[in-house]
Amino acid sequence: MFEGLKDKLNRFSEDASEDIEVEEDEAAEVEDGDGESVDSDTEERIADETDGDTVEDEAVETESETTDQAVAAETDESTSDAEEEPAAEDEDDGRSLTERAKLFATGKTVIDEDDLESHLHDLEFGLLGSDVELEVTEEILDGVEENLVGETRRRLSSTGDMVRDALRESLYDVISVGQFDFDERIQEADKPVVIIFTGVNGVGKTTTIAKLSHYFEQQGLSSVLANGDTFRAGANEQLEKHADNLGTKIISHEQGSDPAAVIYDAVEYAKANDIDVVLGDTAGRLHTDDGLMDQLSKIDRVIDPDMTVFVDESVAGQDAVNRAREFNNAASIDGTILTKADADTQGGAAISISHVTGKPILFLGTGQDYDDLERFEPEEIVDSLLG
Ligand SMILES: Nc1nc2c(ncn2[C@@H]2O[C@H](COP(=O)(O)OP(=O)(O)O)[C@@H](O)[C@H]2O)c(=O)[nH]1
Ligand SMILES: [Mg+2]
């Protein structure tokens, strides 16, 4: 899943990390004169992180009231600092450790803006190539840049982690838009909870409804399937087969009848039989299908569902992103389910849709079995993308 995107993100992390340099902060410089053990320890770490390139000249260039002091400390071994605070070194181990931690935290890790520009350009190219929406790509790049350039970063982790963390934060901000606790919302809602599914033909709406029925079952929630796809021949049979497999009740009317009426009947059935969730399938439609969009508005008016979920396939990439935007403008959706993530190497839709619609991705479909449905957890997604 999303291998191409993973490669591009990790290449950026690795390439950009190579250009990161560590500057000794003035505070560390001044303390340099104080204690041998701390001094060598600090230098060792800096050497580790810069492959031996301790950039002392640049450290002098950094804005600092004590630059002169720092230079003095560096150039004049007999600086009086050493005499002023010898007590610090003679103190017990606790104090010495605190000092050490403080020193460790005062280094600056800096990346040259021009170097970063060229890496960001590569990243931009990679993200767009993975079907990440343009505006979302820009948002990610801005986030990374903001995190890395001109920032004094505490040298608490390796430089590789620093780039990765900047990328992690930036990606997370983009894909976590609108997230809410889906399970909790369903558990706490008045029953029956009514969820309507919409989207174009063949993306996996009907399959996803069956998977969700199974998902709810595992959480101790009963469900009824309503076949609001009265448009397509064979739709009843398809959903009936799933209902059979799952041992779930299905409500359907004959082809060509009013989908709002089917879903209404399912809601009545749920109320009469203490069923927790009504899953309402609908015919595949484009946001430009006036007749079918009117049907959707009618379902909205008659049923007033608790949630309307837009379903699309991850493999459709940029097309899925555009459809999500258009559906969200045409009808009010509460979230997206992205199917066929198992077949998607790009991941652009998964990265972009939340940001573009302002509504969360709720689940990923990851295969053709009933179990192949995963909650979309932004943190886990980012972790898996960044390895
Ligand atoms: N690989 C894969 N195939 C899926 C997934 N979800 C649905 N499908 C397949 O996509 C095809 C269309 O699904 P269907 O539910 O009929 O789409 P609908 O027209 O939107 O109702 C079927 O062959 C499904 O098995 C998924 O997450 N992964
Ligand atoms: Mg269908």
C-alpha cells in the first residue's frame, strides 16, 4: 500500500538529512571552557552528527550577544571562564548530568535554505507524481520548510529524525483534518444510526456496506442493509448475497422504485426490531447527475441520516480527489471511505481528500474480504509512510 509515496518521502528525508549541519550554540561554546568531560562529550556528539564537519565559523556568525565571548572561549584557552565556575564540575553527578543535558540541548541544527529548496523541489515533484493534490502538496512543503529553516531545533534527536519529524508533522496536519472518533460517535448516537453511502459506480460502495455491517457486528452492534440502489439491475441480488453471507437483514424494493422509500422502510424495521445501524446503499452517480442528485436530496429530507459517507477508490488518485471535492460541494458529506487502498501504490487520494473536503477519511478498504476494512488512523498512516 502506497509504496511509491513511501519511497519518495523517504528519499527526501535521507537526502535532506545529509545536508543538515550542526552549529554549536554560543551557550555551549562558553561552557566549553568549563569542563573537559562535557566539552569532549559535546564535540563527540557534534562530530557524530555532522560526519566530522563541526562548523565553528558558522557558529560565530549566528546572532548572539555573547558571540565575542564564544570566540574568546574558543580562541583563548586561558579564558577566565574556567576559573569562574570550577565548582560546577566539582559538584555531584546529578548536577553534572543536568549540565550535560543542558549543553546537549543548546546546539543548533541548521539546514542551508538553498540546499533545502532543491530537496523540497524534488519532494514536490514526487508528491505530485503520486497524485497528491497541488494545494495539499504546497501545504506539506510549507509545513516542512517552516519546521526546518531558520528554526533553532533542539538537538535532541539525530538529524535524520529531525527531517523525518518535520515531514511527519506536516503530513499529519494535512491528513488528520476533521478526524473524529467514529466508533464513539456511533456507540453514543441515538439508535438506529442511519448512514447513507454515495459515490460513483464500481468504486466499492456495496462491498463497503457489507464490510461495515461485519465491522459493527464485531462491536456488538446489529445492522440492517437497505438497498437504495434501485437503479441498477442486479443490485438487489448483490446486496442480498452479502446479507446472506453475513446473516444480516436486508430491505429492498423492486428496481426503479424510490430509494428514499426503501431506506425509510429500513429505518422503520430497525426501530421495530431494536437494530442499531441502518446502512443505506445508493446508486452510483456523479455530482452532475441532476436526477440522481435530486434523489440524494430527497433521502436527506425524508430520512435525515446521521451520516452521509462518500465512497471512492484510492486507485483513482486525482480523479477521486476531484470527485470528493465536487460531492462535498454538491451534497453535505460527513466523511470519506477510500476503497482499494490495497491496490494503490500512489497514496495521493489518501493524503489529499481530508484536506480538500475538510472532512475526515474514516476507513480504508484493503481487499475484497469482509475483514478488509481498516480505520483510517492518521498517526498510523504517517508512521507507515515514513517507515
Ligand atoms: N481490491 C479491492 N477491491 C475492492 C475493494 N472494495 C471493493 N472492491 C471491489 O470493487 C468492485 C466493485 O465493488 P462494488 O461494491 O460493487 O461497487 P459499487 O458499484 O460502488 O457498489 C468489486 O469487485 C469489489 O470486490 C477493496 O477495498 N479492495
Ligand atoms: Mg453498488
